[in-house]
Amino acid sequence: MSVKAVLRRLTRLAMASAGRRARTLGGRIALLYVLLLACVMVATLAVASSGITMFARQAAERELSANARVFDQIIATRQGQMADAGEVVARDFGFREAYATGDAPTLTSAIETLRDRARVSAVVIVHLDGSVIASDGANAIDGAAMLDRLEQGQDRGVVILDGTHALAAAVPIEMPDLAGWLVLVNRLGPEDMKQLARLSAAEVQASILDRSQLAGSLASVGLGEIRTIDGDGGQLLVQISAIASLQNALQPRLVLAHSLDKSLAQYSRLRLILVLISLVGVLAGAWASIRLSRGLARPLQSLAEATRAYGRGTVAKVKAEGVIEIRSLADSFNAMVDAVEEREQQVLHASLHDSLTGLPNRRFFIEELDRAVTRQNERHRNFIAFIDVDDFKAINDTMGHPVGDEILRSLAFTLRDRFPDAMVARFGSDEFGVLLGGLEPAEDCNSIARSLEMVLGRTFASDRNLEISACVGIAVGPQDGASANALMTAAELALSRARSEGKGSCHFFEPDLDAEASRRRRMEVDLRSAVGQGDFELHFQPLFSISENRIKGFEALMRWPHAEQGMISPVQFIPIAEETGLIVQMGEWAIREACRQAAKWPGDASVAVNISPRQLSSEGLVTCVAQALAQSGLPASRLELEITESVFIGDVDKTLKILHSLQALGVRVALDDFGTGYSSLSYLRSFPFDKIKIDQSFVRAMSEGGSANAIVRAITTLADALGMVTLAEGVETPELLEALRLEGCDMIQGYLISRPVPGAEVQSLLALQKPPQRLRAAG
């Protein structure tokens, strides 16, 4: 029986009772009073019932809206966790090296490991052309459909994985230019949505549909709008939110539905109580009715106002007053407000803190630094330090991730304990940040830096003691930057310099660091342009045979005539080319150009070309050499490739396979800078080199006496026994030439013969063919 029907029946009973007394004036007055009182009570209860219904509906809408925000935060947090996990792998040197060399097995193993560690459904690598390398479980993912969004800078959204909606977080693979994306994908099937729904404050039905799948009543619901529709089990409150898409033509929508009938049913008991209160009020008299009316109206009005305020986003509570049921309703409302606020605080805390150490994360650190910068001046300085643990990847690989995690937690606790007034944050992986704000002029930043070094240089006790160290980059505001971004850039530059100085180094920011970084950035831009336009030259330095007393070949040396800066030394641009991967294109050009020019030289003069480790790890090196020989017509025996021992770091078997393939073409292979590495003899045993180049540091030391002569003699004796030719670098005086002749060296290279000359002067140099003393004067 509805509330209105009960009230109508009570009214009829009251009127019947009053009618029996209507014979007297008092009865008629009582009847009038009872009728008036009944009408007032009916009106009061109608208003109360309407208020309860409105409150219940608004409370349900508020819960649904709060659930939508919780879902958004959960999805964002999950994508953030996926992105953090992917960023660790994308920044890993080994991964980037494997990616640069196209090492598919290593890449597949890396993404499979990342998938298991991050607990996601799949991990894929999206190349710049849209092709993908995918882990198991991602056979049907469309990399080309994600390409436009990724190139526009979007890194999070929903994709289709094997026909199912899935969350995706993309991390750029930079070397340092963008070379592709590492994408972590986690399915959002029906079971996944049910698990997410369990985290919400109220019972909701959650699903993700494409915009084209919204039909019927759902199609009329606008984004962010809460509407009532008819469902199978009664009326439903529905809210539809847009979710970012990482694929073209995909418009995912998060659909949240909450049963309105169930929400209203929770207040049925209150309505029944109000009916009983109405009956007692009618029988008790006007005074009780007025008191009861006041006891209902004011609390309900307060609840309605609080509900409307809470719906607008204002945290509002009501005072528990009136009858016990109204107080219970107010208490329930206040408890709901507290529960929603607590959940929002938990989500907010998770978004601003690191889950492993409990420290603030990079986002929180930046927000705090922004606030600190607004207050900084010469008397209130800001001290920020960026910390990078040395060899942390090696610790993880050798000791295991649990030990690595324990080291990070221990380091976080130590930093927080040693600097209680500072904000200590973890940026990810093995990187930390420390912010000390409001430093007065008398406070010594050098002392703080020394304290940091003492904290970071420590022994970590585990199954075996580990010596832990870290590099530190420090910036102090306002002198190093007037904004948060400028201070962080300064600290990062200082950290980069500290890393270059070795383990355990600490470095303060200096203006020269910014200038150097700008110079390197400008040079990288110019270098890319030069590679595209072919702005390089080859110069050639003679290789002189001591026994035959003639030039037998030339070493090709790359030169860069810059349009504005003139001739730039290889010492400046080769390291940048190595870091960016441009050395592969430059090296291939050098091979083709050297073969082209050497094919025009008379006689059997050979040409030697240096090969970088990146080139040797490239699958296309053998093909490039074969094509260069075929196009130029140069006999393979006149081409010599020089490598250093550093090429054997990594996959030795692969390197040896490539070297044997080159030798099978008829190309000669020389080991450059022999004697400066750690395992030269093992390399000689593993691969039959045609030539050994004695490093110039040993050659120049021969003029100083000591053991240099014995070292050179040992190298020439060993090479002779193995059937290899020896060549000494850096020969500048006739005395050194004579000493090398006596020690059994076969060939020399250096300024005694000639400086490197442009290709146009090679034939004239060959035509001279004079002894070294006269050749030097001619060169």
C-alpha cells in the first residue's frame, strides 16, 4: 500500500470518527479541527515524501557521479602505472640498443618480461611505419590505427585487443629522437569491468561500448549527463563518459548504470515510519502534530539543501536532529559524505605517491616545487637535488628485483630520516629528488651536498654486503632558475655531468652546462641535416710499408665542413652520431664513398674504413659492403675494415658471425687500437684478423724508453706467429720509424708520412713514392 493510500484511509477513518460526534457543536468543531489537522498532516507527509524521493534521487545521482570520478581515477592510475613500467624498459640502454639493431628475439623477450612484470594483457612495440612487435596475446592489435594518435603526442587511451576494449599506455622509444613506441595493453572485458565496479562506493553496472553501439535510450544520453531510462529490472540512472581513444575510428564510452528503484526502496521504511507518526499526530492533537511537523520539515530541508550543495561539489553535512529516523537518515548522509571523501582522498594519494616507497612522485614534487618557487628570493632559496643510483640495473639483474626494491625502500627511508624538513620524492626506477625550501643565506649548500653524499655512499646489508653509490645533480634557486622548469632542467644537466664524471659524483649546476647542452642540441640538428644532404668529406692518410718503402694504402677519415663553423673535428661530432644512431648512415656512406674513390687509384693501393660498434651490430653491414664493392668495381682485397675491441661487448657470437661473413667476401679485417682493451688475446684467438694496429700511446712511449719497446716487440712477435700484419699509429719522427723497423713492425701511419689529405691529392701522393723524410716535406 502506498503512502498516499494510507493517508487517504487515515483521513477517511478520522472523518468517520468525527462524523459520529457531529451532533454537538463541540463534535462539529472537533470534526473541523480533525479534518484540518488531517489535511495539514497529509500535506506535510506529501512534502516529506517528495523531499525524501528528491533526496534519494539526488543521493543516487551524487553516488553515480562520484563513482564516475572514481572510475576515471582508477583508469588513470592504472594507465599511469603501466606507463611507469613501460618507461623503465623504454629508457633501458640494452632495450634501445636491441631496438636500434632490430634484434627481434631480444625485443620479444623484453616485452614478454615487461608484460608479466607489469601484469598486463599484452605489450607491443609500434614502429614509425605502424608495424608492430607484439607479445603473446596481442595478435590482433592494429598498430597502424594507433599511429596518428601517437604521432600527435597522445600516449593513453583505449584500443581494441583481439576484439575487446583494452586500456593502453604508450611510452616513446627515443634514441634520443623518436624511433617508435612501447605500448602496454590491459583488457577491459566484462570480468575486468566487474572487478572495477567492486571498487566503487555503490552498486553499479559498468561497461565500455563504442559510440556506434549505443542504441535505444542510451543513444539519447549526453556525455556527462545523468538520465533515467527504463531497464529490464526497473528504472536505471545512467551516466555516459567519453574515454580517450588511442586508435582511429574508435570512440569508446564508459557507461555506468545504477538502479534507481533500489535507491528509492531504501527509504520505504522511512515512509512507513512517517505514516505511523502521522497517525499518532492526528490522535495526539494539534500540539503533537505541530511538533512532529517541525521535527520532520527542518531536518528534511537541511538534508535537501545539503544534498543539492553536495551535488554541486561542496562538502556539506547536516546536523542530526529531529526524530530518531531523521537523525538516522542524517547520520547515513554524513557517513556517505565521509566515505566518498575518503575514497577520493585515497585515489588522490595514489596518484601523487610512489607505491613502492610511499614517497611523493614526480608530479607531486613538481607541484610542491611550483609553490616553493613563488616564495623564493635571495633570502629564501630553494635547494633541489636529483639522485641516480649507480649500476642499479646491474644490481637488479644479478641480485634480483626483490633486493633492488629493498635497496630503494632503504634509501627512501634513509633520505627521509636524514632530511626530515625536505620533500623527498621518487621519480621512477632508481631516480630520486630532494627539495629543501626556504634556505637562508647563512645555510651552506655545500654542507647539504656533503651530507647527501654521506647518505648515498653506504653499504647495504643483504645476503652479501653491497656497496651503494649514486650520482647527484644539484641546482639552487633563484640563482640557477626562476621557475620550477628552469630549476629542474638545471638539476638534470648537473646530474648528467655528474654521471659523466663517474660513480658517486656530485655536481652543482653551472651556466656552462646549459651552454654545452644547447651546443650539443644545435650540433645534433646540424648533424641530421648534414647526413640528409651529404655534407661530409673523406680525407685519406697514407699507410706506409717499411719493408717495401712505399705507400700501400690509405685510411679513410671523415671530415665535416660546416657552413658556419668551418671544419668540425670528428672528436666533436662522432660521439653525438654514436648516441643518436646517425653513425650507421654515416658509416654506410663512408664505405660507399671510400670504395668509389679507391677504385680510381692506380696499382694495388688499398683503403681502410673504420667501423663503429653500432654499424657492426646492424644486420645490413655485410649487404652494404657487398653493394659498395659491386657498384664501385673495387676488388674486395683492396678494402680493409678497422674495428675496435669494444665491438665484442654484447653478443660476441653475432659479432664473430658478421666478421666471418665479411672475410668470406674477401674483405680484410684489422683490429684497431690493439693493447688498450682487456681481452685482446682472446679476440685474436676467436677471430683471424688480417692486421693489428698498435695504439699510438705505445708508439709515442718508445721515445721515452722503459717497457714500451718490449710491448711493441711482443705484439709484432705475436702477430708474426699468427700470420698477421702489424701497423704502428702516430709515427712522427724518423727515430720512431727506425725503432719500429728494428722491433719488426711491418707498416706505419702518421705525420712523418703525411697528414690526412683530400681525395683529390691521393694520386699525386702516390706518384711521389719517396722516402718518409721527403714525403713529409711534400705533404
